[in-house]
Amino acid sequence: MSGLWGCFDEFNRIDLEVLSVVAMQVESITAAKKRNDQFFSFPGETVLINLVPTVGYFITMNPG
């Protein structure tokens, strides 16, 4: 629950089931940041997580 920086390299090589979950979580964080929310929760969860506004992530994908 503290801010983080993450790098997800070769994101498109992750198994589809895992990719789906991670993508939904990243989307939840992105949407909360756009709304300037102080708290958010992941889809299907009721626990509120403190959103540190300096959180960041970098996602790379390989062609093909």
C-alpha cells in the first residue's frame, strides 16, 4: 500500500489468464489516478487501497 514503480517487460508474452487479471488491475489504478481518487479497489474486491499519486508503471510489448 505504498507507492511503487513497476516495469512489465514483454507484457504480451504473459499467459492470457494472467494478462487479463493484470490488465484489469492496471486499468483500476489508471482510472483512479485520472479521477484523483485517494482510495481504490481492484475489480471484485471490497478492500480499499490507499492510492499514492506518484505510483507509476511501464509496460513494454514485443512485436509479433
